[in-house]
Amino acid sequence: MLTPREVAHIAQLARLDLAPGEEEAFARQLTAILEYAGVVQQVDTTRLDVGVGQVNASDLQMPLRADIPSPSLERDDAVAAAPDRSPDGAFFRVPKVL
């Protein structure tokens, strides 16, 4: 079983903030997930016929619509409701992701 200390370390690596007491709950849940993954890994797949039951995205025929230009939003309308516009009002800013 994972220990709360191991869960805290995993959370730190994933840059997750856990509330007090969550380590114990996540330790139980993650242990159950890892045990089930171990059960799944024990399934004998040597006799499976490769290709049967497999679907590849490139094998699918997707209907495509005609690529016809159409009018879009005017810039002023698009940024009018933006919570954080650039000083000139032409663009809107979003929070940094990284």
C-alpha cells in the first residue's frame, strides 16, 4: 500500500496541492488503482489476433463539409466582453499557462 508520505511526494512531483488529510484517502485510492492495473497486466494476451477488433483512426472515413469562407466576428465585438484587454483595446490577454 502506498503511504501518505509517498502520496505527498507524488503530489509534489505533479505540482498538486493536497488539503490536509487527503494523503490517506489518495493512498487508499491509488493503491486500489495500482492493484487493479496489476490484475489487468496478468491477462494472457498472447492468443489475441492482432487486428481483430482494433479500429484505427486513419481507417475511418470522416465526412467533411465544404471549406467555404463565411463572415466571422468583428474584432471589436470579439474583445468587447474580454475581462483583460490590451491597452489599445485590440486584443485580450489570458493568464500564463507555464
